[in-house]
Amino acid sequence: MKQNPQCGSVRKHKSYALNQCAMYRTTSRSKIEKVLCQPFSAIRRAIGDYSRFSVQPKSDPFSSRTPRRARDVQKPKGDLLKIHNRVLRLLKHVQVPSYMQAALSGTSYRKNAEFHANGEYVATLDIKSFFEATNRSRVFSFFQSRLECPSDIADIYSRLVTCDDSLPTGSPLSPLMSFYANSKLFDALNELSKGNGLVFTCYIDDLTFSGDFIGREFIRAVEGLVRSHGHKVVSHKTKLFKPGTTKHVTGVALVNNRVSVPSSRFRKLRMINAALQGRADNHGFSQGELLSIRAGVAGEIAYLDAEYKNLSRRSIEAVRKRDRQVLGDGRLDYHPTVGVTLSEGEVPPWVVQPPIE
């Protein structure tokens, strides 16, 4: 029996089949109003309400990776953003195949890599301009075929969640919607993988396969299948890792059948430590900023390998120690150490002064 749509938050741990989603068989304007928690006039006005801007990713002086190019961003605003978040809340609790390892609670880039830890061979491929290539026609098909909405309602849904005939890059909904709009492709890739005795996962536009053997013929079959569904593979990013080598999957290293930390993370940590110790360029960062950056890198390392959790703890404690030196302990009583940002003779703000008689 289909659930009664509510405008409040979906319960955190609730999980249901797609045909139990509140958007399933939305057959009228009054029902779409209840599903999206907006009057129909506001829903129509919200279509196309995006902020458009270009973002130049910040370069990381402690990384050897090539800086990413500037990208155009379309970000929903006002009522449209509320609608995107509403659709996201509803779809987040729909059950998905185990190969889908992104944009949902319980998924992560680390877990995606774990699926392939035992693979003798691992192949990774990347779909080109995935959001841009996912056009409104695919989104419309999802709402009409999978959610069984009549064409006029499917048209409204598809116009609400797309921008300029593709998925908007700045929407919180786009990563999950890209899966549903391309589910036929992913299901076909999964079947191809099973037919060859392989394990398949997708992490948004990253495709990973693993097993006892992967040949070039299989990779060509994957590329052909991707093309048949209207997408292209970024050929220069395709990697085939053979037995006895370190495999790199979504930013994670697989070594000896276990998740490990990529050497690039440790190299970055050494560069930051050198900057903190004055042995290398600090690239304009203050000591406090460097400590925070180091804590972030150490946290990533500990997340990938729990053996380094003490490294993360020490890095976090160094940040806290610095904060205490600068800001005090936050209590409203006398603190014997004057913060380094205070002028000589200046009274720290956390010290309670006696009343003037």
C-alpha cells in the first residue's frame, strides 16, 4: 500500500521500494502540491530559478595534482531549492542496488573501494561530463516509466529538477538523480559484469570492476555499452590494474587485499609538516591555518586506515592547543596565560573584572 505523503522530514531510518515513494503515480496537480509541499502556482514559478556562476577551484599547493579547470554552476534558489531538497529527502530512502555507492547514507568513497579489495584485476572508468550529458529526456523517462507519472506530471517534475536540458551542477539532488536518470545504463553494466564473473560498483560517474581477470575486450564492451546509452568514457582516465600492483579506486589505495592510504596523502602531510617547521614554503598560510589543514589530512588518513587514528588525535589536539593559546579556555575566570593576540597590558575578554566602586 502506497504511503501517504507528508511534508515533514522522512524518518531517518525508513527504507522503502520505489513504488512506495510519495512521488509514485502522482496523477494530478493537487497531488503534486501535497508531494512537494507547495501550491501549484509556486511550483510553476520555481521552474528555472537558478543562480548561475563560474567557480575556479582553489589550487592546493601541497598537492601534486593538476588544478581543476573552472566550471559553470547552476544552483537552485528560493522555492526551487526547497523542492530539490524535498525530492532528495523522498528518494534518499528508496532502496537501491548494492552496486550504487554514492549520495546515500551508508555509502562512501571508502566503501566503494572496499567492494574491490579482493579483486586480482581492477578496472576504473570515468563517464564524461556526466551531469551535463544527463538530459531532461532521461529524467522525464524516470518519472514517467519508473514512477509511473502521466506525461504532463512527468514533464513538470523533469523541468523542476533540470536546468538548460541537463542536471544542474549546483543542486544537492543531482548526484542521486543522475543515478535514477541513468539506472538502465547502470543495470546493464551490472549484468555485463555478472556475466563475466566480476564485481561492479558506481560512484556517481566513476565505474569500477574487479575480479579474477579483466581484459581489454571487456573494457571495450563497457565503453560500447556506455556509448549505446548516450554517454562517453573519458578514455585517458581508464585504468586497468593487474595482480601484484597497488589499485587506486575513488581516491583509495588497495594493497594486499585491504584498503590502504594512498602515498599522496602522506606526501601532503610531510609537506605541511615541513611548512610548520619552517623548512618549506608556507604558501601564505598562517600557523593556525596550517595546523587545521594538517588535521584535515590526518583525519582522512585515519578514516581510510584506523591504525592512524592516533595521528589524527594528535593533529586535532595541536589545533585545540593553538586555540587555547590564542583565545583562552573560554571560561569566565582568570587565565594565567595571556593570548598571543593581546597587546601588552590588555585584559583578556574572558577575565571577569571587579566592579568599579
